[in-house]
Amino acid sequence: MGPNPFKIVPSPATARTDGELAQALQRGERAAELEAWNRFAPGTVQTLRRLMGPGLDREDLLQEVYLRFFQNIRTLREPAAVRGFLAGICVHVVRQEIARRQRARWLRLTATGSAPDIGTVHPDPENRDVIARYYRILDQLSGQERSIFVSRTIEKLTLAEVAELHGVSVSTAQRRLARATKRVAALVRRDPVLSGLAGGSP
């Protein structure tokens, strides 16, 4: 894909709420696209980092998220819910990419299961091995299981938000989260390095 068609530039303060900005997008105001990019893109970048980790495709995924966002904004029924709408698009784009690249390594985790600041962490060889082991564990989850697991445990979304993003009921999201968490925990216990770091036994 060519150069980024969107350029993040300083924008003057605006009194428009998120809902008003979404309505401007729905009316087809071109200036609103740049305003939306400047307002929402930094948060989207952080979401992509947490969902799929560092990689050469992150810029392409960011562009894909916003192309879909601008193409589908007119389907948003509640303009005030624009951030959730955008987050849902982000989750779906990442899930599709995970499914397409079965051996992709998307999420960087510490030994405790928390997500470090990917933009500033420079792991030493030992930590790189730990991260690689987590990659292999997470790669064994299905796209939806992994997305639900990350959305709840790393993005810290509520169960209701996770369910809405994935188009399932809260009870279904809870069951799938529990299954993914149990599976990750079991795989961690089987790993001689990760189990030791977690305080368990192989």
C-alpha cells in the first residue's frame, strides 16, 4: 500500500462533541474526516498495538480501519457511540488479519500477563524468549477467542462492551472468555519457562 493518505496535523480546538462530529461525517463533510482522524487515530493506534503488537502491517491495518470507518459511518444509528463503533471496526480488522496469517505473532505480554508499552519496551534476549513463548500460546486460540481475551484482559473493556464488539450475548462472551483464559492458563502451566515466571510448576 502506498503512503498514508491521512496526515495527523495539529487542529484547532473545536466545540464539536463526538456525536456532532459523527453527524458531520454522515453528512459527507470532507473537513470532518481530517478532524475525526486527528481526534481518534492516536487511540486507534494504541488499540492496534495492544491487539496485534508491533509489526510492519500496523500502518496498513490503521488505514484499513479508517477506510471502513468512513465508508460505513452512515450505518451508525447513535452518533454519540462513534468511539465504540470505531473500536468494533478495529477489532474486526485485526481478527480478519489474525485469521489470514495463522502464524502471526500479534500480542506482546509480560510474564504476569499485562501488556507493556510496546512503543518503549526493548526486550533483552531472555524477555524476547518469554514473549515468543506467549506468542505461540496465543496463536493456538481462535481469532475470536484471542480477540475476546485481549479485549477483556488487556483493553480492560467491560463484558458488555466485549459482547457488543463481537456481536454476541454477554453470557456467550463470558463463556468464551472463560474458555480462552482456562486454555491460556493451562498452556502456561505446561511451559517450563512461563510456569516458573508465573510461580507455578511445570
